Amino acid sequence: MYYYEVLLADSRYHGGTPLTYSSPELLPRLSVVSVPLRSGLATGFVLDQTEKPSFSTKEIRTVLSSKTLPYHCLQLAEWLRDYYLINFGEALRQFAPSKTVIRRGSQKLSSSLEEQTQLDINSPLSQEQRRAIDKIKAHPSTTVLLHGDTGSGKTRVYLELAEETLSAGRSVVLLTPEIALTSQLLMAARQKLKAPIHVVHSELSIAERKRIWFEVLEAQQPVVIIGPRSALFMPISSPGLIVIDEAHEPAYKQEQSPRYHAVRVASQLGSLSSAKVVLGSATPSLTDYYLASERGAVVEMKNQAVSGQKAKAGYELIDIKDRTSFSRNQHLSNQLINAVNKALSKNKQVMLYFNRRGSARVILCSKCGWQLLCPNCDVPLVYHGDEHLVRCHICGYNSKPPKVCPTCGNPDIVYKSIGTKTLTEELKKLFPNARIQRFDSDNPAGEKLNEIYHDLVNGEVDILVGTQLLAKGLDLPKLNLVGIVSAETSLSLPDFTAEERTFQLLYQVIGRVGRGHTEGKVVLQSYHPDSALIKASVERDWNSFYQLAIDERQAYRFPPFSYLLKLVCRRATQAGAETAAENLKIKLQELGLPVEIIGPSPSFYARRGKYFYYQIVAKSKDRKHLIKLADNVPAGWTIDLDPQDLL
């Protein structure tokens, strides 16, 4: 009988240490096995052979595969453990068969959409695309940042690199920030790449996930994985290329433990497996761009892949404060309405961007000023007119809106500050013959962006209305006009990333036109049309914005000029949260480390449900000091190393 330390890849086991099991067989390290756990079975990974223990052991039930978990997966788990300060069990569980959600790349496509993709994929490479491919391949760095303008053909570069990687017998991982963007990447990959393709999906059963996980583990040929950040933990035997498309997107940061960032994990995986890592973005994060430029690892693409010229779209700035421009509609300027009419008359598509969901964001009494807030979170409830419900977008609370003010009895309840639902209703009145479709996270099944993507490409929707979902990576050949209803919706957030995020969203949504398919126009409504941020956005001047923003980051010692640690506690009372935070700050200061400790202060959403939240932020030029701080944080606190925001 042999004895083995087995680390359980099962959410029912929360420990970080392996358990000892026996087996009559001699098993190689990292064998994937099924073992008894309580009254059921669990999947585990064999770590090491050990001596017979002094206690009785249960026997390994089954060896689930003749293939072992690739060694670089173990190495990456060890790095996750140390870099994000989690236990080894939690780190290795990221590689568990039921952890990764997968789907085969075999969905049905309309023939016209396949033809469109076929033409794009088989068109000759531009000189700029060829240069970018050569530079990426030749660069000595594992990780290279591909700074490619919207419409410059980054996807084609990814696929050419992927094709070469597959020909060399190595696998490819293509990351997208969310499922809505996988459709067009899948279509292009299926046309170009001759290899099994697996795509992340959230609706498969655990049994199906496990089946395909083992299929990837046991694959005799290279495979292609398309998906969000969790795709990095697939058991690919020999990764050769890892692409992170739209690498600036916040979705690449996991907000639950382990709070890793896919860019950091991908770079480490590339180092461990000698895979090339490509970060693709038209608006890279300030930190990623700064670090890559310091290594000379930025590859630029500025011209349109279709026309070969730099992207240009005409633009018009509208000052929202000048109400004479809003005589026909209080939210849509006369100029924007005229531009929509002109585009529709040419049978072109229109996209209207407004980064607020719902029908009304503020509900108050016209007499006494009472405002309808969430009883759990103390934040304004959002009215959804199609359901006649008010909802809290933090805790999920919902109810019917009151008919009279509960404070003074006044029946005149005012609904102010519109969202995408109200905007859609107003558009239907202004343009009754147009086919209008709203896209935001409130869309029901069957109406989500990825589900009707082919309708958009084929021009079966005249006006797209939506939130930041519309800003990300869509290539719509018939799109002629982008209207931005209010440019400042993201700027009001009190965070060091607010300007960066606003610029990225505006730049990305403006980049939906002027992609070489047709001439385009942008109408941008703003409270501050003369600001440097707005001008840099509409003029698509990344360099001027970058210099402005990076100087500000340096002045205030924010990333990339320091590392951050965010510590958050929740308590049943505000006083309890404040006291716990004050006590921890004193404890951390007594360590005497060269760090700047900020706070404590209430979190941005200070009350969520029945709990109150306080936070402490620490800055340091040396990340090791923050690790030492985190080591001294008691249980019951959320530890977030390298947070993407401080909200």
C-alpha cells in the first residue's frame, strides 16, 4: 500500500493543507484522483508520496485520468498563494475540473455573418499588421502590450499569432473580459484556426464542465480556449500564446477571493511556460502602459485595417448647460436628433451611449425633498418603468414605488435623472419607425448582446441604446453615428481611476465609428465640453491624456508609482466597524513599516444590506511591505492587494 498527500480541489474543503490517502497503486505526482470526502467524493491532485501515517486512512477511489495536471499549473498555484496571500488549497482549486466553465465552439451562425467573417479573416494583412506580428514575435519580453487603435485589426494579429502557435504544436488562450464579446472572436477563430475550440459559458452542468476539462487535459493536439479570466486555469499541457483582449477592462480583476488580476496571472503563466503574452487594447491601463514602455515592450498600431488610414470620425460637442439646444427633448439635443434622422435616412445604424440603467435614478418629493432610498444600503433606488418597480443595484432590494410621500403625504413624487429604459421610450416616440434595441445588464435572456450579435451586424437593429456594454470591441459595418448622451456619468465617482475609466469608455464608444467601413460621426453631450479629458477623447489623442494622467498619478503616489492594499471590514453597526478599523490602523502603524496608511473611512457604499463597511488603504513602493501588513490583519477582514479602485 502506498500513501499520498492529496490536495482537494473541492469547495466543500476549505483547508490549505493536503489530506493523506492510501492507494495500492504507485501514482505519479499531480495525478487527478477521486477521493472520499465526508459522505461523498471529491476531486483532488496528488502532491507527494508520504510515509504511512499513525492514523487510519481512506483509500483513493479512482485515478480519473492517465494524464497528470501540467507542472506549470502547480507552479502557478504556488505563485498565486504567495503573491495574493491565500492558502495553497484555495490557489490550486482554481484549476479544479468544476471550477472552469466551458462550452464547445460549435454554435450555429447565420450564413451572411459567416461570409462577413470569412472576408475579414482572409483579406491580406496590412503592412502595419505584419510589422506588429514581427515585433511581438521578436521581442525578448514574455509580455508585450499591443496598443492598437479601434479598428486597426488587433483581432487579426491575434489570430495570425495563434495560427503560428498551433502549427508549432502549442495551445492558445484568448481572453475576453466578458461573454458578450466572445461571439465575434469565436466566429473569427473558427474561420482561421484549425484546432478544437472551447469557449467559456455559464450554463453548463458540473458534469459537462468536468467532461470537457478532462478532454482538454488529455488532448493529443493543441487546443484553443476562448473565455474570461478563469480560462487561464485550464489544464493545457503546452501553452504557447496567451492573448488578453481589451486588457484595460476591470472585469479581468476578480472581486472575490482569490482577488487576482488576469494580466498579472497571464504574465506569470507566460514566464512559467515560455508562452508569449499579448495585452491588446486601444486604451491600455495607465499602469500596464507605463510598465511596458519602461521595458520597451509596446507595439503600436494606429491605422485602420480596412482603409489603411488613421481612424477619423467627425465630431460635434454639445454643451448640456446651454438649454437652447434642447428645445425638442430635455435629454437629447436638437443636433443629436437631427444627426439620428440623417443617419436613419441613409439606412445606417445609430448607437446611443448612456451609462445609467433603469428609468429614473432619483425619486423625491417635490414639496419636502424626501428621497426614496434603499432601506438596507442608504443609496437611491432606481425606478424601472417596464416593471413599475424600484430596485437597489447593490443588494437587490425591490418594491413598488410609493404613490404619496411617506413624510408629508404629498402625491407629487418626482422621477429625475433618466436611465437607458426611459431613454429608449423617448426614442420610440421621436423615431416611431426605427427598430430600437436596449443593451445593458438588465436585458433578459434572448436579448443579450452576444445572443443577437448577428442581428446587429446584419443591420436588423436601427438604433442601439445602452451602457458600457456597447463600448467594448463591437465591429458593426453599418454603424454611422454614435451619440453620447452625457459624457460625465463615470467622472462623479470619488476614485483615482475615475478619469482613466471615463477616457477609456468614451474613447472606446467613439471608436465604434470611423473603422473604415463607412464615414462616421460622433455627437457628444457634456457639461464640460472644453475640458482636456473630453477634448482628448473626441480627438482620440491617447498620448496627451496619458501624459496628463500619469503626471497626476505620480504627484499623488498612485499606481504605477506605488502599490496599494485595501482592507475592508464589515460589522453589524457603524460604531463597530469604525472601532475595528481604528484598532487595526493602530496595530499596523506599530509595525513600523515604510508605508503610508490612509483612513480608516467609511467605504464608498458604506452600508450594504444589514452591514456597515469601513476601509483602510495602504500605499508603498515595495509590495513586500504590504504583504507584511496583510499578514497581520485579523480574520473577518477583506484583503485586496492591487485593488483596481478604492470605492
